[in-house]
Amino acid sequence: MPNNKNRIHQVIVLFFFAILLSVIGLCFRNFESMSIFWPGNAVLLGLLIRFPALDNRVSLLVLFFGMLITDLCWGTPAMISVGVNFSNITFIAAARWVLLTRHFTRPYPRRLQSLMRIFPASIAGALVCAAIGGIVSERYFHDELFKAWFSWFSEQMSTSILLLPAVISLPRRDELRLILRKTFESSLLPLVALLVTTAMSIWVGGGGSLLFPLPALLWCAISYPLFITCCLTLITGISEIILVAGNVLNIQGENDLFRIDSLSAARLGVAAMTISPLIVSLSIEANKRLVARVTRRADYDLLTGALTRSGLSSRLQSLIAPRNRLAGFSGALFLVDIDRFKNINDTWGHAAGDYVLAQTVHCIQQALPPTSLVCRMGGEEFLVLLEGANEARAFLLANRLRNSIENNAIMHKGNDLSVTASIGISLLNISSVQALDEAINRADEQLYIAKSSGRNQVRPEFVL
């Protein structure tokens, strides 16, 4: 029953968007000609890609009837409505196939693969759509077949390249906060350059002026996150198309043999311009992900997810560096060692031991504040850094951690592998990462005392 409700909800959402976007497109259409700007196909396709839950077997039918009903209610004759909206739905179907098919390259995540294929998908969708739409325009609007075909092709291709990247790259809520923070931390110079070059293109005029913003857009692609770059190219491209449509920019060619209307030329020029920053931005995004993946492998222990020694040094350095060197990093350091861990490996095998290590790290992370740094020192020994903790707080947190590990039930293949841990504490106030070793040595001495005193203890026992 919940699945049926979800499907009905998805159908309603798609139908609503089909109607809304059709109304927007129809507002740009004269009664006796086609729309100069039709966002519906690109946005609806982008929604199917960005939100896979909306992409099911009835999606195309829902979109077709949503656009058809809107067109009929707008007063468009039935045969024209059927022909035009059939061409619209063929664009979505053809472009969707190119975006999602696994035949061309090795498979990538859905969103990344779709972004990488926007250019060929836009061409494929525009070709199929224009083939049908051109015939409709010739038959019912008495346009020349080639001009009608070219008008459809240029409009669908340019609109798709403008809108699809922004829709597909729509961030989640948690991603949006990070994107906005990175954007606000970036320089405003690329944005200023974009505004200046766009103004220059209006002032200078001519076909070449369409490309004036391209260097600034490439600068934006290098400086800003992918979604922001997509939004900037979208705004720039739509602005230029509107300027050409309003005769503010005159880019009419002089060659009668290949003469095309200025709006179609503008659309193709804008499409060529806007795809360039996307390619650059995608390249940078892919490099960032690769660097992040390599960095994670170096900084995090693959078995437990705890920091490695190098990862701990990097994190600690990032905490110390922005501050006054005299202030440094102050707090508490725990050395946590699992008691009698060798017995688990010898009795139950190394797979069971690995499972115990992973579960223990998870327990440590849950028992301590989220700002704590947890590092695997080697084997069954872990280091914890707690910023701002004094003697009393360090002792309380260490005992809480010891109790959590002791009470943490670890079941593996029906066997109870619960463990205890001994903890050594040292306080530290350091201004460099290199000074950490002295605090580790002090904590190691206390850990030895805890082990010698019977294990499952915290040392030293501060007077509270």
C-alpha cells in the first residue's frame, strides 16, 4: 500500500511539473509560430535523472499527457498539439537513453555519467525532436522544412545544454550548505569579470560578442563549485538569447546561401559557449574526487575508519595552523588498548579480530564528543585527542569510554566476543605536531600501569 501511494504521489508531481513548464513555454509562443524558449523538455528530463524515484515505466506517458492537456487548454488545435508534444516526448526519451545507457563507456554513478554525456544527449534528443517538429511546423505553420527543422534543433539543443546541467547537479540539502560556504569563501573576481564581459558583449554587438563571456565563465568554472558554475552559465546563456530575440544583439549573417535567422545562430553560439565551462568544471570535480579518494586512503584506516598516524598529523596541523602559535592545541590524550586481544585472534581467527577492532572503534566514536580525533596507532591500540579537556573532564570521559567498551556486546557468528580496554591519559598543550610524541609517551606509561594493575582500568586516577 505505501508503494502505491508513493507511485501516485510521483505521478502527481510529474504531471504538475509537465503542466507548469508547458505553461511557461507557451508564454513564449505566438499563436502562429513555435515557442522561442521551451524549458519543459530539458527540465523534465533533468528531474527524471536527478530523482530516480520519478523515473519509472509510466513517466513518459504522464509527461506526454500533462503537456498535451496544457496545450489543448491553451487553445492549440488538437492535431498540432499531438504532433508538437509527441516531438517533445521523443526528445526526452532519446536524450534519456543516451544519458543512462551503459553501452558507450564504463559505468559511472548516475548523476556523474549524465553530466558527462549532456552534449551527445542534447544532440541526439534535438535531432529526433527536430525531425518530427520540423514536419509539424511545415504542415501546420507553413514554414520551410529546413528552416523549421533548424529552428527546432537549435532551440532544443541550446535549451538542453543550458538547463540540464543545473537540474541534474541540484545538490541535496547537506550538499547545498557546503557549496554555499565554498562559494562565499571564493573570490568575487570571476563573477565581476563575467558581469563586465556580458556588458561588453551588449555594448560591442555582432556575432562574436556572444563569446565575450566565455573566458570569464571558464574562470568561474575553475573557481566555483559545479552547481554554481551551471547556474552562472544558465543565467548568462538565457540572457544572451533574450538579448538576441529582442534585437539588442544583431548577429545576422550576410551569406544568402547559408543564411539562417539570428536567433538560431545565437542558440548554437550560446550552446557552444555554455558547454565549455561545464567540461572544465566536470574535469575539476573529477580531479577533486580522485584527490579526496586518495587522501582518504592515506588518512584513514580501511579496516576501522579511524585516522591513521599521517591522517592524525594532518588534522592536528589544520587545528594548530590557523591559531596563534602560543595558543596551540590543549586538551587530553587517551591511549586505549584492547585487553587480551591476542586471545581473540588465536581462538576465533583474524576475521573475528578484525570485526572486534571495527566494532570497538565505532563504540569509541559513539561514546566521545563528535569533535574527538580517533586514530589507530597499530594493532589493537588507539589514540584519542580531546580538545579543551581538563583533568576532571578527561578522567570522566575516559571512564565513560571504558564502561562503554565493557558493556558493548560484540556478537560474531553467534559467539560473544565482547572485550574490555585499558586507558592511559596525559594532558597536553602543544604548538606543533612534533610535540605530540612526548604526550604519547606519558600516556603510554600510564597505560602500562593500568595493564599491570589488572586491566580494564583508567590511569592516572585524578583526584576530582
